[in-house]
Amino acid sequence: METDNFEKQLADMTKPDVKGLKHEDMLATAIINARDKSVVSWWWISVPVFIILMLIMKSTFMPGTTLISAMHELESSQKYLSLIFFLISPIIMIIINAMTVRKIHFLSGSPKSINFLETIWFNVLVIALSVLILIIYSL
Amino acid sequence: MDESDLLNRIRKNPENFSEIFKLYYKQIFGYIIRRTGNFDDTADIAADTFLKAFRNIHNFRYTGISVKVWLYRIATNEINLYFRHKQKHNSIFEHINIEDNSVFKNHIAEDRKEIEAELLRHNQFLSILNELKTLPVKYQEVIALRYFEDKNNKEIVEILNINEGTLKSLLSRGLEKLRQKCNHF
């Protein structure tokens, strides 16, 4: 069979068609009423944010203390906890948010305009803060 | 109808999303059934496509691609995920609340009966689809859009977000591979 003939055969053959779907209206109602269940809850983020705010407060109000020294003080007393808060959590947040931005870009119809930034500003902010924590921790 | 008007109305009142359903559900369902050849998987993928579209319609910006192309794009992505992780596929109907589940199941059963009968009336199509499904997904999507959905180059390029040169080369290589597989017909 030549490619041209095969192409014609593909184009000309009859294909199954969908004439009507009885479940359509009920599905539409169910989808419109469906609530979004986000995996990343605010409660999950609040713990590391609380620790970082505490360290910032300490470095601001305690004389002779900087954010870096406060972080390293916590590191020496709580080695594994500080690893989770200042290394593992920021890396996870960067990965989750980068994947979310990619997903939003696709599901927004891949917009090329500045409008897209309005949608993803929060994800970009979380990525920037996570990078900042990683930089401070590595100093 | 002006799509940007419809999008604005949906942003003001999400219930207007039902208009998107009325306009495109049948068409997208048809596209998916002609890719998978299986009613239950199609119902799942179509529902997933529209759920994703509903949850992201507020992010959709009217920048040249139409809602129809956008839905085709989401559906194509969902179909690709289905082919990649078929064993892990969970039914979406377990996660959304259907008001009257028994009525819904009856409707699904009736639709399944009708669609499966329609599939059986197209033996030649099913044989070719079975061979097509053995090819890599990149060939499946261009061949299905061109020959099963009757889309032109411009539409396929928009749906798949690829350039025309890539499309032409995928089409020609894919057709050749499919032709070799279908030689015994």
C-alpha cells in the first residue's frame, strides 16, 4: 500500500461519532459544584514561616544577634529540625511551586503576555523566599 | 458567539461554565473516544478535562487560542497521561459528588451501550486505531488530529503547541510507521 493511498484511506474511512450523551448535564452540574482540594495547605506552610519569623524577631530585638547567627544557633541545638526547615522544606517548596507554575502555564492556554505573571506572582514569591532561606542557611 | 464575553460571564458566575459544556463536551468526548476506543476511559478523561478546565478557566487569557483549542490541548495532555500511566489511572467519578448517583449510573450505562454499538459499526477504524495505539504518543496525536478529527495544520499546531515543520515531519514519519503496521489488512 502506497503512503498516498493509505492517507486517502485514513481520510475517507468512516469514524465513530458521538450523537448525544445523556450523562452530560449531570456531569456539568457535578463539576461546577466540585470544590478544589489543594494538597498544599496553608497550615503546612505556617510552621516554617513561624520559625523564620521567630528568628527574625530574635535577630532584630536581641543585641549582638544576626539572622545568620540565630539560624546557626538553632542548627547547633536542633540539627535535624533545622535541616528540615532551612534545607529540605525550601527545596520541596521550590520544586512544588516550579511544577505548579508549569501546570498553570499549560492550563492557562500557554499565555505569552504579562497577565500570566498576575496569576503566578504568589508561586514566584514563595520560590524567591525559599531561595533566600537556602542562601542565608548556606552562609 | 464572542468567547471573551462567555469567559467574562463565567468569571462573574461560574455556573455559566455549563455553556462550555453544551458547546464542546460532545466534541471533546468524540475526540477522546476516537483516541482510546474505550468508553469508560473516555468518560473519565473527558470529565477530568472539563474539571481541569473549570478549575483553571479564571487563569485562561484570551490571547489568540480559542476555548475549543484550549480544551483540545487539555484533553490531549490527559490522553497522553492515560497512555503513560494506564495502570495507575483512578476514576474521577470517585472524587466528585454526583447529585443522584443511581440516575447518573443509568445515564452512563445507556451512553456506554450506544457508544460501544457505534464503535462496533466501525471495524476498519478500530483495527487502525489498535495499530495506531502501538506507536509512540507523538505520532498518535498528530495522526488522530489530522485524519480522525479532520483538523488542518494551523489547528494542530495550535493544539499541540509545536511548529509546522515538526508537525509535517511527525505526520510523515508517523504515517509511514502506521502504513507498515497496517500492511496486512
